[in-house]
Amino acid sequence: MILKKASHKAIKYACLKFHYAKTVPFMRVGFSVFNKRGEWCGVITYGGGAGPLGKPYGLNNGQYLELTRMALNGKQESTSKAMAISIKLIRKYAPTVQMLISYADKAQGHLGIIYQATNWKYVENIKSSGEEYFYKGKWLHARSASNLDKNLKNSLKKRKKSGKFKYLYPLNNKMIEHCKKISLDYPKNAIEV
């Protein structure tokens, strides 16, 4: 398996075709994934995240990245191996980054099994107070739904968001020690409290 820096075109295609969110995130770096046969399998992307995600860990912008998409078509030999290679490449292309942050979406039934398989540290069960709106066959975040006509938005089916499981991947000894202190047992089902 080989990973190379991805073009914006490849990132856009993979995110819209292979990922359930069907959106292209803001990102700092993305990698195209190729299997042993040389077939393109999609992308893994990292970005700065929404808000100061590193602040609780004493990290400033540029010292952390959020894993924003694993948009793969299933032709890769191993998803966990692709992720591990992408982490090695982060060290090369973003040497100031000390920690990676990611979330498993409970609404999708995700527990973060890929993070558990690759030794990320589970640190938080995030409860959601926000709402989502069902529009054109998918659930929209309230921010996305705010662009809709008010009457249309009010007529849509809505639900409380499910929340997420938060995972960290430390990249240096200081962050490894910090993560050891705050890590929790891995969640076993998507409705854990």
C-alpha cells in the first residue's frame, strides 16, 4: 500500500463519493491511498478542526490536527495500515504537530474501532445538545440547515444529534504521558453514557 499527497480534485471526489457526510472538509493535508495493484482507493485528510481543539491539551494552532476524513472505497488492503502510514506522513509533512484528534460519530453507529485498532487514546464521550434536520435524504447539521428557507427548515423532520466519541493520537513523549493520564476504557457500544 502506498500513500501520496492528494490533489484537491482527488479529495473532493473521494469525500463526495465515498464518505457518508458527502462534504469536503477544510483541511491542511490529504493523502491518496493506493493498493498493491496501484488502484486508487480514496483519501485520508487532516485539518485544523473547528475551534481551538488543542487548547485543552496546551496546544496551539499548528501543534495539532484533526483527522477530518477517511474517504475510502474499500479496495485498500487494510484501513488500519492506511491510517498508520498517513500518521507517519503527518510527521514528515507537518513536523510541528504534536497530537492528532478525531471523532467517531455515534449517529452512524461508529465506536471508533479503527482508532482502537491503531492505538488511539479514547478520552471523551461527547453529548450533543444540537439538532439535525432531514433534507434531501440526509441529516444536516444545524449550521448547514441555517442556509435553508425558514419555512422549509421549520417543515423538516428534526432530531437531537447523537454526539461523538473523541480520540487522541499523541506524537511525542510529552503528549503520550498526558494522554495516559486522561485516557478511558474504549467504548463497546454507540449508546454508552
